Amino acid sequence: MGKVKLVPPEEREAAKAIYLKKHPGAFWVDFGDFNWFRMEIERINFVGGFARAGSVSPEEYRNVKPDAISEFGVHIASHMNDDHQDSTIAMIESQVPGINATEAIITSVDSLGMFVKVTRSPVGSEEKQQFKMRLPFPRKAESRKDVKDIIVEMTRSAAAAAASSSSD
């Protein structure tokens, strides 16, 4: 929420250059009726999904940095989904014992964990259920190598837990 104002004439070329860097084919910026606006943010509300809503202050918003891991997380998710889905299922089973996941597709990866679309067939039912769950990392990942090390660590821990429970 905030107030929107026209960008002053002396700042329009700078705004245009920034916009064209991101959108090089934006021919409409030269139309005579095209205008540049700036929003002065006063309040930020967000809806993060079912029963998840909140707000951040404009200062908090300005000071936040993008999650560096999420920039290449899609590549990690793709590799894991193509080559290591069994490891993802094992990690989910270790977090929620007895979930009986039959498929686990990682939909995103960031520095704090992964979102996974889980498919399962509940005991005593033929119908499949699908839902999304958060699989948190045990610590914040700082680099691509760190993500790999954390996932390997989580996979090994899940395998050890499975072996321990099957020997009981």
C-alpha cells in the first residue's frame, strides 16, 4: 500500500534505462502517452497461502536481500527429481514417519530448505493424495556446494534412521 506519483522529468531517462535493461524490447516506452510512476510504499501485506498472512515494514522490505540459493534452486530441484527422487522420498519419510510417499517432486529450493509435492496412498485406501510440504534444511545453505552437502547429509541421516527402525 502506498502513494503513486509521476516520476519527475529529470529522473525519467534514468528510470527508462533501468526498465530497458530488464525489458530490452519495450518499444512502448517511447510512446507519447507513456508515463513513469513511482510508488512510495507505506505498508506491505502479503498472503503466503492457506492461513498464512502477515506484513513487513517498508524498511524491512528495502533492507532484505534476495535468497542467493533460489536463483539456481530450480536446477537442483530438476537434478534431484530426475536422478534422486528416492532420496527425496527417504528424507520425507524421516521427517514424517509412516507417510508412505510414492512420489516426491521438489518444486523449489532456497537457502532454508525445499518445497516438495508429495503423492501418497494412505493405508487402507486406493485413492492417492497430493499435497505440498516444506522440507527444512538443518542449517542455512550459503552456496551451491553447501546445498549439495546438506542434501547428502539429510539423505544419509534418513537412510540411517530407516535402517535403525527396520532392525527394531
